[in-house]
Amino acid sequence: MKTYKRILVTSALPYANGPIHLGHLAGAYLPADIFVRYQRMKKREVVYICGSDEHGVPITIAAEKQKKSPQDIVDYFHFRNKTAFQRFGISFDYYGRTSSTMHHETSRAFFRQLESTGVFRKKTEKQLFDQKAGMFLPDRYVCGVCPVCQNDSAYGDQCEKCGSSLSATDLQHPKSVLTGETPVLRETTHWYLPLGDWQEKLQKWFDEKKHWKTNVVGQVKSWLQAGLNDRAVTRDLSWGVPVPLEEASGKVLYVWFDAPIGYISATKEWAAEIGKPDLWQKYWQDADTRLIHFIGKDNIVFHCIMFPAMLMAHGGYVLPDNVPANEFLNLEGEKLSTSRNYAVWLEDYLQRFAPDPLRYYLAVNAPETKDADFTWKEYQQRNNGELADILGNLINRTLTFTAKYFNNQVPPRSDLDPMDQEMIQLLNQAPGQIGDLIDKVEIRKATAAVIDVARAANKYFNDQEPWRTIRSDSKKCGTTLHICLQTLRALAILMEPILPFSAQKLYQILGYTDTIQTEKWDDAGDCLLPAGRKLGRAEILFRKIEDQEIESEITRLKRAGNAQTIDQKAEEPKINQIPIEEFAKIELRVAQVVSAEKVEQADKLLKLLVKVGDQERQIVAGIARHYSPQDLVGKQVVVVANLQPATIRGIESNGMLLAAQDESGKLSIVTLEQPLENGARVR
Ligand SMILES: [Zn+2]
């Protein structure tokens, strides 16, 4: 296999129109995160990119249903999903969004390049138009009877029952989703990507992918065999990236044209954020990059046919080395359904359980080659029987024994018997074996192999009978515990990609103060825990989950599934509204900064003298990490003028400076768009 200098990993961009559920995690996010965490500990150059897909008809339909603007919807779910992923330990290097300026510019430039080199075919055709709503009905704006399987609720872009990809005009008995009206046909012009022009090149590229998963190969083969058609890349919609041509005003790029470009624009934003704005090019345009797209099976055609064709048509970009798409995860034997609210939502799960047991179960039961089933009972069995009884038991008995008989210190190692040697050899080989499996994205096997190390160590512990040798041969007993403790260190590293939270805790119990990510994967089996090391206090890393907890989850699920409708309240942005009178109580005024200085021994604070009208006041502001004093002098800012005085670090503060801060921690003070008189009221 080719050796690469760097790895670029992407996970499918989730639509910012709803929260994340287990099906998403098992498909595109957890496997990618495990893969990336492993590559980081191999000390390889790797970047992990994702973000919100904020365009497309699902967003505008959600907005219309909730009587909100599309922007409100995507703002709300972007931050909500970003936070949920974080809490679950999904370690993106960058989580972008396709409504960003960078993304709009990048996709428009991409389109322009293809347009100027004559790649597109322009066609004027009749399409479905809703006269009552006064708009065309692309994609999911129309539903009707599938011409393939006769399913009567197929959408204009796809039939979810038989999986056929459709055009809106293919549907029999079409109905507008907006008004329920039967649409009429009306002429409109669109730009098409003639995929057939790239068929030969795609076939050649695909034929080299001997390492792809069979489920992916099967789908791509059947697409190529059927022959590739022209695919429209523009839409008559108002929400999206405007087509960068004057003659196409009122049209936007098709969401499946701009969304994959989102991987590129998010990489650009990541590179800019780390202060190396050109670095994105290395990842996207240098042949030594290994590009891997993690997705669910419903996105295979876009990542294995359409996006590669776009990249070929543009030229200068690397093509994916692998697209390890997963099959679907079912729930208690039934298909997950967001419209019926039949799902386990990540945020909801995290309210009652820790992330690691779910990461474990979804990894060991990943839908890698066929659909898998999530059941609460099996979740409990896997947690109690494997995490708690095998891994947790090894950790617990080793630490308890060491505390009791060896003063909680790593005992020295003396002569080795064959069982000791066998255990050490097993540790030496584990990183290579488990690592190879992760590198091949065989996450199920890799996860089982980690537990097998703990299982072998439990057997070793039993066979060596330290509770007996502590009395008859304390040196031998010390050797046994020494090797068990080395196993715990090895396991901490080997389980990090799958169980990052527990791995870090175990690592700290073993007396390390750094984060576990500083360790090298290849050193995991090398017995580097020093004899004499004082250990921390043992704690239960994997608690047992009670029957009662599982029963209440099953009841909760049945109730939600039977409700038949989405609980709209749960979906709606929760903005705490106040009457205008409340707002009027806050006196916001324009002020000018007269002087600014750092506050000694408070590295976050600046002491400002500001002029509000004729009055001068002193304000202490926590912005010293973002602004130096000279940046501020002379600037017009906005202050809360009627705030009760406060004493901060012994300095009186009379008012508050307004500043905005985003999730990444970037901060900007609020300034005026044009100069005004000091003291002017802000409302
Ligand atoms: Zn169908």
C-alpha cells in the first residue's frame, strides 16, 4: 500500500435541522473519531473535518413548519449539535458550517471554474411548479408515488423505501408538500454536471480501489453499470449558495453540489484558525494526502461518484483513498425514524449515562458490513458483562491488590516464569494488531481485541494466584502485579480511541499527569510504567447498569415511537423571551475609551477610563487576552450605563463593556458602524 505523508478525515456534514441520534453516531462519526484518535497517537499528521450542512430543502421545510427563518433553524442546531458531539468525545479539529462566507466563496469559485471550462450542460426543461405557493418544487418539496416500488410517500429526490434516486418529474400523482396542491409543469433553466463525461475516468479510479468495503463496491458498481446521467447542480430556491452567474439570479447551488465542497472550505477555515492559511492546500492538493470520507450508506453515490467527478472536472484535487460507508443501525429491531421520534437522541442519552459505554457498544456492534441492531438489553449486557466484569474487574483487582499489599506503589519485577513471558509478549504484540485493524477501519474487531487483552490479563491474574504467592513468595507476587500494572498502562493507551474518557482517568490513576494523547501508540506494550511509582486512588470506571434503568429507557422509547408525531416543542429553538419593558430597563450608551491599562496580577483584566457624554467612568473588563490597551484608546464602544458598581480585584468598576464571544473563544468588543456622539442611547 502507498505510504502517505498526511491524512485528511471527514465525517458527513449533518443537516442543521434536528438533533443527533445514535444512527448518525454509528454511521459516520464514531468510527471516524476512533480512526483519527488512533492516527494521532501514531503521531501521524492527521486533520479531522466536519461541520453543519445548513442548506438544502430539509432546512427550509423545517423552517416553514416552525414559522422561523432558515437562519434561525441552522444557528440553533449548529451550536447544539456541535456541543453534543463534543460531550460525546467526537474530536473534530474543526466543525464548520456551510452558511459561512468562506464556504459561499469557495463553492462559488468552484462552480465558476467548472462553468468557465465548459464542464456544465445548460438545459431548459419543464419542472413541477406550485401555483399557490408561487414556486418550483425541487427535491423534498414534492412527494408522490414511487415509479419503481409504488411507495406512495416517495420524495422528489429519493424513495426512502426502495432507495431509488428520483427526479421530481418521475413521481406519479405528485403533490406539493407546502400546499398539498397538484403542481403544474413550467419551464426553467438549470446547469447540469454530465457525469457520463467522467464515467471512464471514474471507472478506472474505482477499479484501483481493491481495499474498499464490499457494501460500497457493490453500490458503486451498480451505478457505473447502469451508466451515469446528467445531474442538475442548480435549484430554483432562495436559501443556499447563490449561483455566481448573472443569468442565474434567483437560483442556488444544489445542496449536494455545495455540501462536499464544505469539507474544503472547513479545512481552509481550520488552516486560517491555526495561523497557517495555506496549509489546507497540502491537505487537498498534494498527492501525498490520504483522504478518507466516513459516511452512512445513503451517501455513497455522492461521495463515490458525484464529488470525485466534481474534483476531477475541477482538477488539482486529491481523490478519496477510501469511503468506508457504514450500513444502518436499527433500534430494537425497527428502523429509526426521526419523523415518528423513534430514536435515541444523543443529548437525551447523555443526561442519564456516560459517553464511554455507548461508544463501546456502538463500536463493538458497528454496522460495518450489514445493518446492526441497537437494543437497550444488549447495551446493558455489553456494559455489565464486558466493560465492568472484564475490563473494570482487571483494573479494580489490580489496583486494590497493589494498594493493600504493596503500599500502592508499582512493585519491582524479578525473574519471569513462562506465564509472565507470555503475558508480556501479548502486550508487545497488541498495539500492532489492534492498530492494523483500526487502520483498516475494522472497528468491531479492534474493539473486541482490546477487551481480549483484558480477558487474557484476568486469566493471567487468576493463574498466578497472587493472593497465595503474597504469603509464599512475595517477589513472585510483586512480578505478577508489576505485569498487571503494565497491562493497565497498555490498556489505557489501547482503549483511548474507543473509550477516551475512561482511558484518561485510568492514565491518571497510574500516576501520569499529562493527557494520554501525549503517549505513543507504538509504546503501549513496552512496559514503561516505572517500578516504585506511587499510584493514585482507584475508582470504579465502569458502573453496572441496573435492570430498572434499562426498563425505563425501553418504556420511554415505546411512548415516543407510539406518539406518531414529532414533539415540535422539543425541536424548537428554546429562546427565553422577555417583554420589551424588561429590555428598556437596561441603559446602553455609546462611550469612548480615553485610556486603558493592564491590571497587575490579573492577566484577563483591563482597566478602562471611558467617556459617556460629559461623564468619565472607570470600567474593569475581562478582555486583556484579546485586546492590548493601545488597541482600545479612542474607540467608541457600547457600555451598560446603569449597572450597579462592583469591585473587581480591588478596583471599582462602573458599568460594563459589551463584547461578543463565539464557541471557539474568539472575542470582539461591540463597536459602532459609524461614529456618534458620546452618550448616545443604544436600543
Ligand atoms: Zn420506491
